[in-house]
Amino acid sequence: MLMECPNKCGVTFERRALDRHISDECSKRSMHCPHCSDVISAKEADQHNNECPAIELPCPNECGEKMRRDQVREKAGRTMG
């Protein structure tokens, strides 16, 4: 028996595949960001990773330190001025 995804992602599949689709395949499945724990949809994951304030980045001053994205501007501002 075919069914549509309950998350309304537009995919139709056999009912027996529901659990796998919801947990692994659905573009609208909820997931937690491993960096900040925000709840996002799988479809938003790439965009969130480009903006997440908790992802560690190399220091823009090339000191070798890694820091959270939300701390990068603060450090860059302190050393420039």
C-alpha cells in the first residue's frame, strides 16, 4: 500500500518503508545540530552549517586557534583596533 510522507515532503512510498523514510531519507525530518543543538530540518542543514554560531572556525588572524563562529568577529575586532 502506497502512502504520502506525513511530513509533506512530497515523496510517496510503501507503508513498510515509513520508519526508514522518516528517520533517514525525508528532507523535512527534524534533526539536532551537533554544534548548537538547534532543531532544524534536514533540508535546512547545509544552510544552517553555513550560519551556525557554534561551529568552530580557524582564527582569521592565523594564530592557529580555533573558535566558535560567533567569537571570530570579536577577536578580529580586538586585534585590529
